[in-house]
Amino acid sequence: SNKASYNVSSITDNGSGDWTVTWDVDFSTADYEVQVTGSSDVATYAHICNHVIGSQAAGSCRVSSAIAGVGFVDDAGMMVSAFGDE
């Protein structure tokens, strides 16, 4: 399906379950809200944890996806939204 990429210039795959999202227009500071959600396509992996890794920058943030007892995994559907002043 065709997904919109509102204000995202690129996504870098840093490895399994680890991505850097780079914004097209930087936020005014690194103090903006990021929400990360995702889902697994494997029925046995019911509990997925998605979160921001480390400190974020005005122009990018690093996000991850992990399953307890399994480690970092790629999600079937990863969604990132960010809210703040540009």
C-alpha cells in the first residue's frame, strides 16, 4: 500500500528492529514528542515494545522494536509520529 511520508526525508535501517528517522524539516529543538507503534506478523509474538533509542536530535530520532525474551525484531507495520515546533 502507499503510505504518506509527512516530513520524513529518509529512514535508515541500522539492523534488526533499529531505525533512524530523518526529518525533512528539522524541529526547532530536540524537545518534541515521538510516538512509535508497530505490530508483529507472528502470532506468538503478542507483546512488542517500540520506543525511542537514546537522545533524539532536532533533525532525526532513532527508534526500535523488541520482543521480551527474543530481542530486537523488524515489525510487520512500524509507525512513527512526531509532534513539536518546527
